[in-house]
Amino acid sequence: MGRIEEIERSAEEIVRAFVEAASRLPELEETYYSHSLYNVVRPDGEPEPPEGRAEFRRRFISNMPSSDERGNLRVEVARWAEER
Amino acid sequence: MMVKIGFEVHLQLATGRKMYCNCPTNYQDVPPNTNVCPICTGMPGAKPLPPNERALDSAIEIALMLGCRVHTDETIYIQRKHYDYPDLPSGYQRTSLPVASGGELEGVRIRELHLEEDPGQYDPVSGTVDYNRSGVPLVEIVTEPDMSSPEHARRFLRSLIRVLEYTGKVRPEAGGAMRADVNISMEGGGRVEIKNINSVKGAYRALKYEIMRQGRMVGRGESVARETRAYLESQMVTVPMRAKEIEEDYRYIPDPDIFPIVIDSSRVERIRSAMPEPPRAREERMVREYGIPADVAGVIASERELADLYEAVVRDVDPMLAATWFRTKLKKVLNYMGLSAAEVGFSPGQLAGLLRMVQSGRITPEQGEMVLRELVSAPGDPEEIVQRLGLLPVSGEELRAAVERVIGENSKAVEDYLAGKEEALHFLTGKVLAAVRGRADPREVTEILRKRIAQPSRTSSQP
Amino acid sequence: MGGGTLEKLDSIRRGELSAAENVRRSLELIQRLDGKIRAFIELNPNALAEAEALDRRMERGERVGRLAGLAIGIKSNINVLGLRATCASRTLESYVSTYDAEVIRRIRREDGIIIGMTNMDEFACGSSGETSAFGPTDNPAAPGYIPGGSSSGSAAAVAAGFCDIALGSDTGGSIRNPASHCGVVGLKPTYGLVPRQGLIDLGMSLDQIGPLAGDVAGAALMLEVIAGKHAGECVMLDVDRVSCLDTLGDGVKGMRIGVSRKFAELTDPAIVGVIDRAVEKLRDLGAEIVEVDLPNLEHGLPAYYLIVSVEFFSATRKFDGRKYGRKIEDVCGEEVLRRIIRGRYISQKEYRGKYYQRALQVRTLIRRELLAALEKVDVLVGPTVPKLPHRLGERISVAEMYAYDYLTVPANLAGICAGVVRAGEVNGIPVGIQVQGKVLGEREVLRTMRALEAAP
């Protein structure tokens, strides 16, 4: 537990340094994107053919910590479902 | 007790590809984890493709149908909404800022509408996840809590589905394409949100249960706290969801990997001019234009294709006749055969041809229904069908001959009638109709029999 | 190493050196020396076979790609199908890449031979090369000192001659910093020029993949191969390709080259000395040296760390251990955890305006200043790091570690391009000069770097 607290404390240092530095800086608009080429969209159409996906599926499943025979990923059971 | 009910309805949009990748969207037709790629499974390093344009256009169309104002020339960020759940491959869901706001339906205000992506399918009982559905485009419609009863809520949802089916831009409801989060607050109580509702019926039942549950609590003197509950379909109850499953702070940030969307008004106008007439407007116009009653127009307008068929047919047929037929016989036959108006094989012209024959009296309404059944199961020219079924009205000669034959073969019935038994006449009518295979009007046949039997020179008994 | 990248390519094409021989030499060197240097995490078992297949194609007279036969090292945060993109972390220790990053597709198309996955700071969270879960990397040019980070293995691999060119990634200096410490060439391209599809994120709005090489020509060549628009990605510039090899040797005569007093203020005098001598060389070569103002430069650092923490927190939510690998918070190192915790904290609803959004405002300030300075000149030059690298294993504070990034983060915040080439040394430790250019100003940057490289 001491380790986590230490990390939290050291994480905050630069945040404090930032607030200190920023207090003397002007307010401007935020930069979220380096370049504003907004409004890029992709037309709908025929989906990717299945051949490429079969390979990916195999690799995806082989990386799974646990899967079932149908290819579903196995994860935890929900607690609220369990209780009923 | 005052009740306020609101919805957040999620609907899948009908697109070929997913929202941020080119995987197919038919998630129910394939084995688990088949329609997937690095993007929709949250593989390390996978970046989204630009958003699906058809999804955007569909959302705009739906917004217009609901009378919303589309947010043009605004920077609509796609945000990351972070929470931890097994069906969310990247640990966040991509959801846009509102695309539109300020509409109305069935007296319920639409607060806003935005684009999202579907998570995968998590079965909480077996503990498995299938990502086929992950990334399918969704539109979320948020209402104000303007509904005051489960019945109002049900009416709203049904009306909403009707409007959406009119656009043709959403996947049909069957199969989980509609999901709703319902919120309800009763007088003085906290706002309860109910998740995991997948149908109109489910919403209705969940609300009824919740009102009863909250009513009981208040009756016991308990106050209803603000909470999130889950609806269990099989038991028709709501249960508390564990706090761990509910993330309060989603830590929204604009997704740095997706440029924001800016909708310009020319896109909106293009969509508006191409979109179908909304159902309510169509209903009202049909009443005005064709002089049919509102309730009949309502039934016809309940399905866009049915209304399309009607309006094509009335070019050649009396609107009232057509309306009555659509309201009764056509609906009956379609229901019996389990078909929707969109699935019929006959053309409007063929149906119009049939109705013209009924209108002009060439065939009786009863015969018309026979032809209609045939038309639905084996579409073709109604004239041919009438011929094939032998339904053309019987000639006067043939009818008279049949009457003679029947009178000759059924002397007992004739005597019974003369003795005063009215039913015997009906019996004889039936026999005549059978002999001419229905190709005569029953009332007419009865009259002919009545007259004929009254003429003594034609009785069978000969000296 | 001897001989330039282009010369080697030529001799491979002419048949004097086979691709297989080139790869064999690399693998031998790695076998002999990498036990101590630890530049690689995993080698490509098919590298030799791929090189042999390429040789057979060349023997048949078939056309081959622009990287034909060159040995390429790939930083372990880039997906290479069949190899593990571990990010030097226990989190992804077992993750076998399920697809090729777009840059890898382009390298394969040009017949580059991928030798293996290079070591790095865990999840690119570092500037020293010491935080890898698989052991720290040594600096081949200054043994016993840190190689820098986070592309530590890529820089060390090039410096040790283990490969001809390597790919790294740069979010706050992670290509340039190790390039400077190891005395090799590194380039961070303009943001949005090189596709990031397949790069495991540190900070999405800041990351760029870029080349490290033994010479400027090698870096320029690799840039030409990997740069350019890709339909499978959203946030990219509308540029189909770049060419910078053609103007590489144009020299700096008549160029306006900017310097700033601010750089010297933030930097160790010994390093400043090396840089000043390099600037003199540029003046001698005919460039006009112009003084520019960068009054708020140092405020970029704290703003950077806030932004990158928020983005990294978001990026790591997928490492929940359900689909692959392990849950990140369970197994990661200190600095990774530090950034996740910081990111989680400052992205809270009630703090967004105070921290994240405010940091994005400071980003605007830094960006404006830098772009304004670049309006006046063709490129800016200065030191890459404010202090000399420390010794491996020396314990320094978090703040001291972050301080390495003062001079490199501004280019990431602004989205401009920047490259590093060796300018000299202090006590045997390499010192690289950083050349920063405008958006899509790679030609001017590389040209300046080449002029310095070629100068006596």
C-alpha cells in the first residue's frame, strides 16, 4: 500500500507544478487536434470480404486467456445475475 | 401519484459496415467472433476508421422525422465514454455529442439524439462475450421525462418504432435492435433508472412493476432512493444493480483519433428532400385527400409500404372502397399468411384490377376475397385468376338450368318451403350456389328460387 | 559500421552483398553482443529465410523494393504479425500481434527485412531506457550510460550496428532523446504524416512513428517509405507521399536558421558548447543565423505531462486482461502506474477544466509561439536534451527524469517535425543537435541535418 501512496504523491508533483506555471499564463482556446481537417467520414458499402477475417479470428482466439468451443471469449459472470 | 417517465432508446442503424471499421453488421447470422477485426475487438494499437457516413445521414433523417433541429455548423466531437464492462473491448464507448435536439412525438419532448457504437454481446449468466455486434452503429434518442404512465410510455415507443420503420434506416426491432434505459420518478422519490430492457413489452412490464414496487415502499413509509436497477425479462421484475457495475464518472474526452463532425445545411436539405413523409403527416394527408376516416387512415399508415400500396391503388379505384378493403380483407389475409405489406408479390396494378372488378360488380366481395387470397399466394393478373377459379358470374341460362336441376333433385326441400319452412329455401340456395361454384349472388339466387317455386307450372310433379 | 545506408542498398542491388549475408551479419552481432546491450526483446525467426527468398527474387531479375535487403528493427509497441508487441511490459508479454501495422505493411512492400522487436521503456513511459520489464538497455556509444528513451532499443540497435534502420515512436522526445544519447540519427515526422494504425498508444494526439538510422540518408529513405495518407485512418494529413532524398544534399546556403537564447537557458553549458560549434558550422556553410523568441517554452513540459497522462489513461483501459495479456494495473511498473493514476485523477468531471482543458490551452500557447518563430526562419536548431545522460541504475527523481524532455515536448505539442543528428560529444558521450521544422517541413530539416553530418 505504501508503494501506491508514494506513486500517487509523486504523480501529483507535476500537476502542482503545472497549476503554478499556468496561473501566470493567458487563457486561450484548447488545442485538441494538431490539424483541423474536420469532417472526415467514410462511405458505407459492402463490408470487407470474409477471407481476411478468418485469419484474424484464429489469431484473436489464440490470444484469448479463455474461450469456449464456439469461439466466444470467456470472462467473468455478472454478480447481479448470479444472485438471482 | 405523479409519475415522470423518460427514455434513452438505443436503436441499431441499418448499414452494411460497422461504425468505425469495415466489418459486416449482420451479427446474428454468423458464429461468435466472426465479423470482427482489430478495430472492433480493441486490439492493441488499432485505430478507428473515419465514421460511417450512412450512419450519420440516417441519424439526421431520424432527427428530421422527429421534428428535431439538426446541429449544423457546430463542432460535434466524438467522445470516449470510459467504463469497465466485459462487452466493451476498448474500455470506452465512442459516442458523439448531440447531432440534433428539440423534437417531439406523442406529446413527449425529444431532448437530443446522437451517434454511438454498440458494444459486444455479453452473456452475464454464462460469462461469455461475442464481439460480432461490437461497433454496429447506434442512434440514441433521449426524451424528457414527459410520460406519465406505462400506457403513455408504450404508446410513445410504438409510435417511435413506426416512425423509425418509415425511414427504413433502422434494423427491425426483432432480435434486440432496440434497447431502452427507462427512468422513472414518482412524486417526491428519487430517479430510478432501469437498464436491460429490449422490447416495448419489457418496458411496459418493467414500468408497471416499478410503480408497484415504489408504491409499496412509500406505503411502508420508506423513501425511494436514486438508483440504477436491471430488468429481468424472465421474471418481469427489476433488481438492484451492484454499484460496481455502474460508473458514475465517464471521464469524457474528445477522441483524439477521430476528427469531429461538422454537418452543413446542404447535407440536411438533401436528406430532408429525399426522406419519406412521416406517418402522422401522411395519415392526415390521406384523410384530407381521400376523404377516408381517420382511424382507417391510421391503420393504413401504420406501415409505410401498406400506405404506398394504397396510394398507388386509389388512382384507379374508389378510395373508400379501397380503404375498407385494406382495413379489413387485405389486413386479414396478410395476417393470416404472416406477411407484411413490404413482402407481397403482387403489383399495385394487380390489386387495383381486382378492386375494380368488385367495384363494378363483376365479382362479388366474397369472390373478391378468394381472388385476393390467390393473389397473395400466387401473384398474377386478377382476370386470369378469376378465369382459373371459374369465378365469372354464371350466365342467366346456366343459372336457370341449375335452379331447375336443384328443384328437381330436392323435392322434399321444395315441399318443406311451400309448407312454410324458410330454412329450406336457404338450403336450396346453397345447393344452387354449389352447382354454379359460387358464381352468383346468394340473394339473387334466393329470389329466383322463390319466384320459380311459386310458379306451379314448373313444379316437378307431373301428372 | 562503415559506408552509408544508400551505399549498402546499392551493393545489395548490384549483388555484391546478398540480403542473406547482411541479415546473417546482423544476427551474428546480435548474438555476440546483445546479451549485454539488450537492444532486442524478440528476434524474427524467419528473418534469414525472408532474406534468402528476396535474394532468389533478385537473382531472377525481379524488381525489388526500396529497402531491399536492409535489416530493420521495430520498436516493441508496433504490431508485427506473428511477433510479440510487448511494449516491454508484463501486460502484453504474451500478446502475439494479430495484424501488421500500416508502416510494417509498407516496409514489407519495399522488401525491408524485419530483424526483431526492439527494447523500450515500458509502454513508452520513460526517457532513459531503464524501465523495460525485460531489463534496461545499455548505450553502445557510451557504455554504462543510459541510451535514452523510450525508443532505447531502436537507438542502441542502430548504434551497435545490429540493424540498418529502426523504427521508433516519439510522443515527447522518444526518438530524438535516444538518438542524441546514442549518437545516431532520429526523426520525428510531422504529426499526421505517418500512419499510426498498429502503434500501441501512449498519447494519441502526440505520438508519431519515425526512423532511427546510422545516417541522415537512411532516415530520409525510411521516411519516404512509411509516410503518406492511409484510407484506413482518420486523423491524418492529406498528403500522399513525401520526397526528401532528392533535396538532401542541397546544403544550407541561403537558409534562415533560427536559434533561441531560451535553449541555452535550459541546458547544461557543456552541451551548449557543442551546439554552438555546430551552429558556427552552419554559418560557415552559408546559412543565416537568426535569433528567435520562445518565451514560454519551458511551460510545455508540465502541460505535456498532464495531456499525455489523460490520453494514456484512456488508451490503457483496453488492457483489462480479458481478451489478451494481463490487467495492466496488476503488473506494470511505477512510471506506467504513475501516469495512469495521474490521468485518472485529472480527467475527473470536476477537474477537467482546471487540469486537462487548461493544459490544452497552454498547448495552444506553445504551439503558437513555436509556429510564429518558424514563420521567421526555415528551421530552428538547438540542443536535444538539457543535460547529459546519467549512468544506468543511478537513482534520480521523477522530476529529474521528466526534465530530460524540456526541449523535445514542444515539437509534439505543436505537431511539427524535428530531427536529431550527432553534433559532437562531451567526455565521450554523444550530443545530438535538434533541428525543428514547420508542418511538413521535413525536407528542410533533413537537408540541414545532412549538411551538419557532411561537414568536417
